[in-house]
Amino acid sequence: MPENIAEPLLKWYDKNKRILPWRDKDNAYYTWVSEIMLQQTRVEAVKPYFQRFIQELPDVAALAAAPEERIIKLWEGLGYYSRVRNMQKAAVQVMEEYGGRMPEDFETLLSLKGIGRYTAGAIASIAYGKKVPAVDGNVLRVYARLTENRGDIMKQSVRKSVENDLTGQMSEDRPGDFNQAMMELGAVVCVPNGAAKCEECPLGHFCLARKHGTVEELPVKAPKKARTIEQRTVLVIQDGVGTAIRKRPDTGLLAGLYELPNVEGHLTEKAALARVKAMGLEPLRIEALPDAKHIFSHIEWRMCAYRIAVSSLEEAPQGEFLFVDKRESDKKYAIPSAFRTYTRYMKEENS
Ligand code: SF4
């Protein structure tokens, strides 16, 4: 690692940093919430979620005490719902064991549910000024290019050696800003896919990849395993007043969330009607809806769908389904974005 990157990096950051609702607040809870939301989601998409979440649950105590259905609803659309469930478990732990104040120390933060090395480093350095690194994908990219390091960035051993190296580089007085500056540089200048803006980079002078023309070869990342493709048929089952939804099992993919009924495979119209009859309902009409696709981290759903009008949803087996209109579902029941194409066909109002 070249010496003295901190000074030009911080100078650049002071001039160019984006204004973000969680930035410059010295509030460990804000840092925590934003960092968890930002895993897998873009900054622009996170902003409104963050504001809504903080407005309703302004501190650790409020998060610890909130009903689970409510926090899931506030998270709806961000995906990876175990993240917010773990946050709540950690909030309860902070209330019970640390008097409601987020711990300052990296190792203690790491012991909280759902907080990994990156998030612990971000909270300790940004909110409490501790000299610990916070290495995310952006930082790894900048580092790999700067040092022309060809280690596989998916490996823990490579990440740990990056952390060690960066700790030696961090400024004593502004470790939080140093970490944020590295992340920001990766997010807006040292970007992936052939778009790195090396001519604007405050570290261009030190950068080995730039010097040797290897920017696009770095970072090295072992290829991911291919996703499993699953075919599903979604059934939008409606009577004059509502649409059927049901709760998913408490474990596994999208655990505990609500969904439109769906089954494995791509059913024909005839098979879909038979399915609905087997539920004890009397179908009146069927209409094919557009196909849709949703990508999870390891699975891809390829969906076909039907809207099926039935005589009355009350004939369905008790307890398996809830019958709701769109407004009620928007207010109370978190339906994951995998079903977004089809939730817009839900009945507007149950009146
Ligand atoms: S000079 Fe280019 S490749 Fe090197 S750190 Fe800056 S933006 Fe990244």
C-alpha cells in the first residue's frame, strides 16, 4: 500500500462527499440502520426507506419495542428481511445488556446479531471515532486497484489482510471519514464495469493498476455459483371484494412474509382452475397475466400468473388465506417485491 493516501483522500472527500441523510450525525443508530439498508441496495433507493424508518423508530429503544409485522412492513421492498429481524434482536440485546446505548467497541459490536466486521467497523469508526477499518465491496475494489493486488476478494483471508493494511493508513483524528472516503471513492470514481474515472481520482498518482493499465482486470473475484431457476405459477384469486394472500412459513426464503398463493411449475389454465377448485373455491373466470421474473441471491423465479375470479373467497379453507384489499395490504401486510408485478392486480378497496 502506498504511504500517505489519507491526506489527498480526505481532501477530496471534504470537497466531494454526497449529502446523505445519515451522514455527519455522529449517531450510532443512524449509522447502523443505514449500513444495514445499504447492503445490496443503492444509496438513492435507500434514502426514503431510511427517512421513514427513522421517523417511526427514532432510536434503539423504539426498534426493540416495535411489533415484528411493523418492522417488516417498513422494510418492504428492500428484501433480505432477515437483516431487519436481526437488527431488532440486536436492539433488544442493546437494551438489555448495554442500557440502550450502542456499544463503541469493535469486538462488542461484532457480538451483536447481524453485525459483521464491515458494519462493526463502520459504526465504531464513523459514530465513535475508533481507528478500525470498514471494508465493503467498494473499498476492496479501490484497494485491489491501488495496490494491484490479485487476491480473490471473496476470501476472508484477503479481506483481513486489506483491513490490516488499511488500519496502518488511517488518519488518527478522522478514521470514520477515512473509511467513508474510501467507500465514496469506490462508489463514485473507482467504479466497476469499465467506467473508472481515473482522471478525477485523488489517488491516481499512487495507483499501480492505472500505471500498468490493469484497472479492468481488478479486483479478482471467484465466479459465483449459478442461480437455481425455479418456475412458479402465481394465482391472483379474487371475489367481488378481496384478494387471497397467505403467510409464508417461518423459515426459509422470504420467511414469515405474506404472498399471493403460488405453486411450483408453470400451470396451464386448466391446471390452474383445477388447483383453485381443489382449494374448495368455485372459479368463474380466468385471465392470464404477464410473465415476470425475480432474482434472489441464489434462486431465480420465472413466474407465469392467472387472475381467477371466484364466487366467494369465504368458501376457502379457514385459516389458510387472508382476504384483503390493496389498501389494507399496503398498510399491514408485507408482500415481498418478488410479487410486485401481480400485487397491482389486487382489488383496490374492500367496500
Ligand atoms: S486511479 Fe483509477 S483505478 Fe486507481 S484508484 Fe483511482 S479510479 Fe481507481
